[in-house]
Amino acid sequence: MGTTTKRAATAFDSFFLPYGEEGEEHFRNHVELVVDTLADVFQEMDQPFQGKTVQDIQQELNGMLDLSEDPQSLHEVLREIKGPVLKNSLHVSHERSMAHLHCPPVLPGVLAELIISSLNQSMDSWDQSPAATYVEEAMIRYWSDLIGFSERGDGVFTSGGTQSNYMGMLLARDEFCLSKWGHIVQKDGLPGAFKKMRVLCSEEAHFSVTKSVSQLGLGEQAVVPVPVNEDHQMELDEVSRTVAQLEQEGLLPYAIVSTCGTTDYGSIDPLEGLADFCEEKGLWLHVDAAYGAGLLLSEKHIDKLAGINRADSVTLDFHKWLYQPISCGMFAVKDQKHLRLLSHHADYLNPLEDEEEGILNLVNKSVQTTRRFDALKVLLTLKVLGTRLLGSMVDQTMEVARFAAEELEHRHRFFVENPSPELSAVVFQYQSEESSDVSGLNRKIQQKLFHEGKAVIAKTSVRGETYLKFTLLNPRTTEEDVLAVIEEIEHTAKQILGGTPH
């Protein structure tokens, strides 16, 4: 056995993770300082937003953002950022923060962030993330099984829905070019007929579908929006008609994107019908379930995902209904062979010899090189909370959304666009005969509530008019919270209509 040589101290030790007892104490003290500061902020933030204007916040930040050559103590820096940064942030864990698909993070996810940052694993090659590689693989297997994919299913963690949708569109494009023309896009670029290629999606699909197809060189005109019905779902008859029309024009439809939880309404396109159609026509089916995949843990509503197992690729976001800190997403494929379309080899990172020896380098499955060990957040959350509790959180938010829609329907000044919400989003408008500009009135309501810090709700456009929106992801938001916000909306509208000063 060799002898251990005592490590000599350096001038930089206090700025890195600990060596020895003295370093551990230093680390603990710093973590406690951060915890104490955050605890103070959370205690003092009794509203979802402090209500400062853009100009106020910029002015408060001005002096604090000045930098010096000399170091400052952490205590001093935390004191400086406490007001301008921490208190001026959106308090997403507040029960009346119900604007966007922006969830309150659960404690296991928050604590996992400390571990992830401390270990600082890079998920591109096995020798940079030895244990982490297999944790991610296990989490991929777990969620692939939940989707209903066979043992050939696979995937990779991503930064979120936009990246996952990009990967779905990338693989769909390359697989089509390979199967139709034997053309390898990776090596040879786009084929001569690429201008004829078309992707279909709902007219209410996430903007990242069009953005991805555009970035992939096909142009925005390659995305064909399909009309939706009164429930904001893609119509199967319209899909069939559109494909037939495209084919008649000599164009090449090759993929359909089904949205499982639209951003505004939480609507779910007909998964089984689209799967049947894609199977019949030989089209790639990508399911954007960034929002709706939370139902995989639901005991009451999982049937709404029937048919998702037949997709070629699926987008999941864990920083929505799994309550993870941003960012944390996943891209899944039904057949792992398609991920080979992403693979590039570099001698210094993932040489072919590694693959031949069975060494798993996850960069082979990703459009990123360096990636965070986000799978650990999911593992800790599933183990600490358990799937039954997580599923009940999802179900609770859906029940509160239904209550919100029913309550708004009962109040004569409100019109609800989706009175039977499919997930946990409710879109509505406050209507008044006293206002000649209903859109302007609703915009003012949303802004006044935000700047007074009373509630954070969203606004969106429906048929060219401004509507309001509740996006309910916080399981601690109760029916009483919803009632209080609705009453604030009514009170604010009366103030605006009565000319009460802001």
C-alpha cells in the first residue's frame, strides 16, 4: 500500500469545493448563508411579484452590477443582490402565480441541483460521467416504458421542449431522406427535392415546430398548419384532406406533429387516429407532449394519452408537471436505430473503438456535447416523493382547473373559451358593455394585477382578441386561491372602467 502525501494548501482553496475538515466547514457556512438569504426572501415575499416597473428594476440593478478587480465576501454579495435580484424575481412557488407553464420546483429537485453542480459531470462521454451515464440510461428506460415503447425504445435528456421538438424534426427529415432516396443528409446535405418536403401540425402547435423545420433548412413554408375544431384539436378529416391535396400538388408530406397539451388550452390532438393515419401513409408521427406527458403519472387521466406509444418520437418536459427546476426535458424514440442518425465520432471524445467495446458515450444520442446531469433531479424526485404522490399532484391541478372554468362560466361577465379544460389551462375573457375596447380592458386587467403583485395570470390572443389565462401547475393552489384571483379580476375591471387611478 502506498502512503498518502498530505496535500499542500493553496491560495485558491476557499473558492472551490472542500478538501479536509476546514474546507467542509467553509462549504457548509457558504451554503447556510445562501439558505438563510433565500429563507428571508421567501418569508418576505407574500405576493407572486413585488410589482416593480421595468424602469424601477433596471435602476435598482444598475449599481449592483458594477464589478471590481477585488473580491467581495459572499455575505456582502448576497446582501447586495437580495433586493434588486431576488426580491424582484417572479415567485413561481406562490399559489397565485398561475400565468405560464412554469412550475414550482419540488425540494428534491432543488437539492439535486446542488449535487449536480457540485459533481459537475459532463454527460457527453462515459469517462466524464461514469455513474451519471447509467443513471440517465435508467431514467430513459423508465419513461420509455411508461410511454409504452418496447425494449427498442430509447432517448436522451434535453434542455426542454424546443430542443426535443428539434430532434424529432431532425430525425424525421433524415429518416425520410434515407428511406425514400437512400440519401444521407449528414454526409451529403439536403437532397435536390428538399423543397417539396412538408410537415403537418396543428395551427396551435408550439412555435418550436416551425422554428425547427426552418433551422433544418426546409424553410417555414415546409410546415403546413392544420385547422382545429372548437376544442382546439387537429381534425382528422382535415389532416387527411391536407395530405391528399399536398400529394396532388406533387409535394412530399413526411411527418405529422401531434400536440399533446397545447400551450394555451392544454388540448390533445387525436393520438390514436393520427397514429392509424401515419401508419397507413408511412409518415413519421412526433408527439409534442411537453405539457401533457405529466399524465403518465396520473391515476385518473392517463387514458387521455392512449396512442402515444405508437408515436415514432415523443417530447417530454420534466420542468412542467414533474416540478423540476429549469431546465429538464427528454426526447424519446420508439426505435433506437433512428438515434444513429445523430452520431458523429471524434477521437478525443467518442471514438469508434469505444462503441465496439460497449462503452456508452451519450453524445452519440444528442445534438448537444456538454450536458448537465439532469437525470439525477428526476431520480431523486421519483424516489423521495413516489409516483403515486406525484400523480395526485397532477390530478389536483386538473381538478382546480375544472373548478376555475365552472366558476368563471357561472359569472355573467366572463366568457370561457375552453369550458371543459383537457389539462390544467383555462382561457377566458372579461366582457363588459361599458367598454368599447374589450381587448384593451383585458390587457389592462392582466398588467394591473401583475404590477400590483396581487396575481400573475397570462394573456393570449383568441381570434384576434386579448383573452386572459390561468395555467394551473401548482398543486398547492386551491379553489379558494382561484376564487380570490377571479374576484381581484372583477374588482380591477371595475376600477379601470370607473376611471380609478392606477
